[in-house]
Amino acid sequence: MKETYRFQHKHILGIEQLSVADILHILDTAISFKEISNRSIKKVPTLKGKTIINFFFEPSTRTRLSFEIAAKRMSADTFGITAATSSAKKGETLIDTACNLQAMNPDLIIIRHGSSGAPGLLTRHIDASIINAGDGTHQHPSQALLDMMTIREHKGSIDGLKIALIGDIAHSRVAHSNILGFTKMGADVKVAGPATFMIPHLDLLGARVCSTVEEAIADADVVMALRIQKERQNDPLIPSLREYARFYGINRSRLKHAKPDALIMHPGPINRGVEMDPDVADGKGSVILEQVTNGVAVRMALLYLVLGQEGGRAE
Amino acid sequence: MKETYRFQHKHILGIEQLSVADILHILDTAISFKEISNRSIKKVPTLKGKTIINFFFEPSTRTRLSFEIAAKRMSADTFGITAATSSAKKGETLIDTACNLQAMNPDLIIIRHGSSGAPGLLTRHIDASIINAGDGTHQHPSQALLDMMTIREHKGSIDGLKIALIGDIAHSRVAHSNILGFTKMGADVKVAGPATFMIPHLDLLGARVCSTVEEAIADADVVMALRIQKERQNDPLIPSLREYARFYGINRSRLKHAKPDALIMHPGPINRGVEMDPDVADGKGSVILEQVTNGVAVRMALLYLVLGQEGGRAE
Amino acid sequence: MKETYRFQHKHILGIEQLSVADILHILDTAISFKEISNRSIKKVPTLKGKTIINFFFEPSTRTRLSFEIAAKRMSADTFGITAATSSAKKGETLIDTACNLQAMNPDLIIIRHGSSGAPGLLTRHIDASIINAGDGTHQHPSQALLDMMTIREHKGSIDGLKIALIGDIAHSRVAHSNILGFTKMGADVKVAGPATFMIPHLDLLGARVCSTVEEAIADADVVMALRIQKERQNDPLIPSLREYARFYGINRSRLKHAKPDALIMHPGPINRGVEMDPDVADGKGSVILEQVTNGVAVRMALLYLVLGQEGGRAE
């Protein structure tokens, strides 16, 4: 079976499209690329002459930069478009903008967009590969993959782990991609947060909703706090940040319920003292910055897999 | 004559500076470069080590990106400055900013500016080559060249064609460059649009003003709709977009007056349902996205011709 | 002694950290790199595969572009972050943002920040080299080095020169770095400007405060006007720009007090007619644009010295 495996995806839109074998192949590829970023000369010629467009409709430091660093370390040419500079300002539709980009023969468009489903929509209109770098409250697959890579490096496997996600499940594309990924890889996923941050039928995604943080993190191998997505809420769903921190913030006292060697994770950027106490973010078990390092490696793997072996893909 | 022809221009400011031989040479060069963008490795070393500055005072997706893609596919180094990040905010004059750029030894500055004549002004103060990427209501020569390339690919030659330009002639630098180019190449150019969008003495440029769209596109080989340049008007020159669409929008019914194989063109971004119906923009004869593809090829040719053969230019 | 000299600095935070030997070594290196920018192919492979992040919290044309051009002419990969696109908007602290950047394994972060000391703070939290591209009212060391390079090219040496700095000493990081550098290299530095632009104990930095511009520039070899740092003042410290120009602006009449061959300098961007008359800025003795040219060379030298010879640094 292993001998005949072939990565077949032209686009990376969400975790549900990936099989367990796909995910393991991406993570293995990422591990093999990781050391490039530690070299004195951080550059391989793999994607020389490829045109990659970063098409970001929402502000982003780490994801945009992570993809751009990944691309340039593979020797691709990168081009950036933000909502502020794009023709969206001139009233052009998303599809027209995308078709215009396509006409310039890019190999790959990496898109972040405020509307769930925007990256999937583009795949129906253009020929280039698409990677979803976050769409509305839908998914952020490269984030889930870097999280899985980080957990796997520390725990060997994701299968059988107890993983707790705390916070704003409803508005978090990171949560959606992670719940799909973790359960697919065999983990037991529990979530907790204010009722306004939960969505009905979360169990359909494979996660169990707990009524307290303590219950969710009981005996957990991994505790992941999510960001309060302030910019994605239309009305105040929580009474105050202070009250949120008191009932749902991850602190040392609460962490006593988890396994002693539990990993502490956060997709960043952290609201310190809200989702997580500083001594937890910076302390024992925290792998928050390793997540960022692995982000570059996972994205190098994704770029390579969708672009670097064109002959091998059955389209 | 052909043997002794030499491209002699250091700057590309407008179409009037180019001879018929120059235009044909640019278009031939562009055709020879076009296939590079279809390669798996979209990169040639021609302009390696050249410094190209994109100096954009107005927002732009396609033109800025098109030049940047053209430059990187030729292996040049590109640098971007926008009005938002430039020292214009600190009260510096355009000439001082340009002289400061010049002091960093760029080979080429590509400039878009809201004031007609700004690129020409710069040529009197700096040594680098200048390409006008759109100045006020004056000219946008690379757009006219990509339009001519597209027409030539479909019709073989521009000479003798009937070309209709519909819409905002007065405020459109695209229209000005195209009228100059099309008439120079031997086409018969007619224009139509609201009276407030016409300029006196358009006939001096070589175009005939028609009183209706139907008259302008009668028997036309090419129908080009122009964008409503909303951001460039100080007061409302048209009663409403709806009325504009009714009297001047290109639709299937109106197109019956043109030749059956007429090309449909638009410089983009399109205001769908205003200048053009969606079924026209996306339908038979439309070469709107080919215009964008040819834009990269024409810009590769321009960069090559002004930069790539320094020894051959008589300065 | 010369044989055993070695450049030992991982970071460039301010002039005070540099010895006279360091400064001479940087300037000699810059002179050797200067001709690269005059070549037809402006690129050497020295820093290929290095990751350099431009992290600019304040708008800048010339400094950001100068560093980026320097980096690409050395073949490094550059990445830009501005305050507008960074996670600072999402409430992340500077140190968290910096630690996240560090996690992506950059070799060098070039930072401009409104808070004095921000670059120094970062060196305590991250492993990459840091170059201060201007921090608050504190320092701007690469500017002082390019000024010293320019003076040295014209006068042979800085030792023994009479140098006048006119204007806003208190709010100018350029002034602070230059006073430290000029006095360290043996120059006699005099300053003049409105009392609200002076700081107590300027003599501790090595400069003598004069009560009139005429006194400061008497017999000067170099006259440097500083920019009115409008954006860095909280309240109006000068009655009007017109009055400032009258009492402190550099004009031909005032310049009669300086040496006939005095160099005229300004860090740019110039407020023409305020700090300096146009005929002075553009006239005899002005080396303002040479400063910009030397900026690229000095920054190439700094990048090379902090990055290009890792084996040789005793850390």
C-alpha cells in the first residue's frame, strides 16, 4: 500500500478532503523539509520559476509571512495582493479578480478571505492550485496540519490522545479544521467555552462539548486555547474579557486537571491574560512557538506537494 | 530597412513617441516572450541583477502585478512603493522623492500617478528608464500595446480594422493611448458615449465621434467598452449608472450592428451590467482575459527593450 | 593591531557600541561594495539563502527601500511587515510578535519603531541579528554611518572637522547618532536651533550648543540641517514654519559664515524653504543625494558584517 501511495490533491481547501494517509504524508514531508530553515543557506531550488500569489483579504502577519518564507525557501517567486490594494476597491467581483489573476498564469494562489467558501468557489473558475489560508469561520487547514505536526513530534502519534480545545469554537476556523483533523487521526476531542461560543451538533464533527473547562481538560494530553476572535463577532457574546479569563482562561491551577506532561498550544496571536496566563504561555509544556516554526515546514510541504510534482498528479 | 531597425527608446511615456516599426517590434518581441508564462519553470535570466521600482500612487491590482510578474519572470529584482508608504506623506515633492530613488541606482522606475505628465516630468530629473503605467487622464501606453497585441493575434493586422470605443473617453487614459495607437496602425476608430464624456477636437486624435453606440459599432471588427472612471470624476457627469447601462452598455442586441466575429474588449476591472452585460463579457468574441495574459507578455517585452540591450541604444 | 581586528557585533543598535576601528571597518567595507550598485548586473551572491525581515512600524520610503535594495543586491530574501498589516492590530505585544518572527528562523530583523529602545528590547528575546533602522527619538545608526561615509569621501577624514547640526536636536534620532559618531571620530560638533529643540546636557554627548545658527556654522566644514520632525511632536514647539525658516533655515547668506567648501547635508525628506532654501539643497557643496547613494552601500556593509561571516564572530 505504501509503495503505491500518491498525493493527489491540486487544492488544499479543508481537512475533510485529506485521508489519514494524506495527512501522514504531508507531515512526513514537512519533517523532511524542516531542517532547511536551520541551515546557514536556507534555500533549495525545488520551486524555482513557480509563480505564487498571496491573496489576503484580512490582515495577517504570521500566516502570510509563513507562506511567503516557505515559498522563497523553495525558490518560488511570490506576489502579494491585499484587499487595500486590490481592485475590490473598484467594485470588481471576487471571481473577476480571480480570473484576472489566472490570466497571468500563476501556479498557485494562497487565499485568505472573510467569507466561508471563497477558496472553494475560486477552484471552480480558475486553473491554478488554491490553498485556503483561512476562510471566514470555515477552515484553516495549514494551521491544523502544523498543529498535528507539533503534537506528533512530541507524542509520536495523535491516535488515542485526549485533546481539549477551549474557547470560541463557533467563530474559529482553526477549531473547525483541528476538530476534523484530530478526530480523523484518532484523537478524543473535548471542547469547552461560553455557550455563545458553541455550535449545535458539534458532536457531528466528532467533538464532545463539556460544561466546564476542568471537565474538558481532565487527563488531557494536549490543551489548546483559541483566540477570542473579537474582529469576527458582530455583537458582544461575552460579558467581559475579565470574566472570560476567570471562567475559561488557561492558568496553572486549572492545568492540574490535565496530564502533567500536557502540551500547551495556541494558534496566536495571544491575548495574554485572557485566553491564557503568561506563565502558562511561556512555561512548561508550551509549544506555541514550535507551532510557528512547524508552520513554515508544513507550508513548504504543501507547496511542494501541490506544485512540485506535476507529472505525478492524476487530474 | 528591417535589418537596420533598432529600438531606441529609453522611456515609454506614451504612444505618440512610438513609430509603426517600434510598435510592431514591441508586439513581435511580446509574442516571442509569451510562451515563457506557459512553461513549468516560468523564468529566464535575461534581466538578472536589474533593479526595478514599482512606484504606484493609485491603487492597482492588475497593472502593478502584471509588471511585477513580468519583471520576476525575467529575473529582475523588484521593489514596491505606494503612496501610503512613501515620503509623500511627509510632505516631500515628487521630484525630490524621484531623485532620492535615483540615488539608489535603479535601472527602471514604473510609475502610476494621478497627475497627467508626472512620468514625463521625472525623465527630466533622473537617469533611470521610466515606464508610464498610467498618468492621470493622459496615457497608459502598455495597456494600448497589449490591446493591439490581442487584436493582432486574432485579426492578423490592425490596419484597416473598424474599432469602436464606447464610454468615458474624456477621463480615460486607456482611450487616449488606444486612439493614438489604433489610428497610427491604420485602423478606423469611432467613439460614442455621453456628451459629458467626450472631449472637443477628438478628431485631432484621429477618432470620429458618433452620436449613438449603434452608429459607432456599425460593422465594427472590435468593440471596446471603457470603464466608468468613477474615482476620477469630481462631479456626477452621468444621471445614473442604470441610465448609462441603458444607453451605452454593450449588450447582445446592440452587438448585432457589429461584425459577427467582432472582438469584445474591456481594460478591466468591469462594472458588470453597467458598461457591459455579463453574457457579453463572458461570451462569444470576448478576449478580455486574453488582454490580461498579453499584458504580462507586452510588459516583459518593454522591460527587455528598455533595459536588456543597453549596448544597443543610442543615447 | 590591524591584522587582528575582527568585527564582533551581532546587532547594530546604536553608535555608542561601535569603536573607532569598527566604524572605519564598516566605512571601508561600504566603499568596497559601492561599485556593485553601478554595475550593469547589480547583484552578488554573498547573502544567498539568508532571510531578512523588514519590520517597519513607521512609514518610510528611503530607509526601508535602501535596506531592501542592499539586501537583494547581496542576494538575500527579504520580507516586509508594516504596522498596518501586522498582528499589532490584533492586540499582540511587540515581544510576542518578535518571538513569532524568530520562530520562522530569520537571520536578521531590521526594525523601525516609534518607541526608543524597542530594537534593544528585542535582542533580549530573539536569536536573529537586529539592526535598528530608527527607534523613537533615540538612534538611527545606519544614517550616521552613511553621513560619516559621505563626509569621509569628500574630506578624507572626520578627525578635526568642524560640523554644525541645525534644527530639532531633541526629537532627532539622526542628530543623536551623528553627534555620537562625529565626536567619536574626532570632530568638533556645534548645534543650534530653537530652545524647545535643545536638550539639557547636550555637552555630555560631546556637542556645544550655540545661541545662533551663525555661531554654530562659523568656519564649519560640514553644515547639516535636520528635518522638522512634525509627526514626532505632541504640541507646537515652534511658533510657525515661516518663523523657523527665518531664524534657522539654511540659506546662502547664512552659509557665508561657513568654510567656502563646506558640505551641505540633510537626512531627508526635505521640507524645502523651511530647513533649507532650494538653492542650497540643490547647489554648491550639497551632497544630499550622495548620502542616499552611500546609504545603500553602508547597509550592504552592515548586512554583510552581521550576517556574512558567521564563523568569524565570537559569540
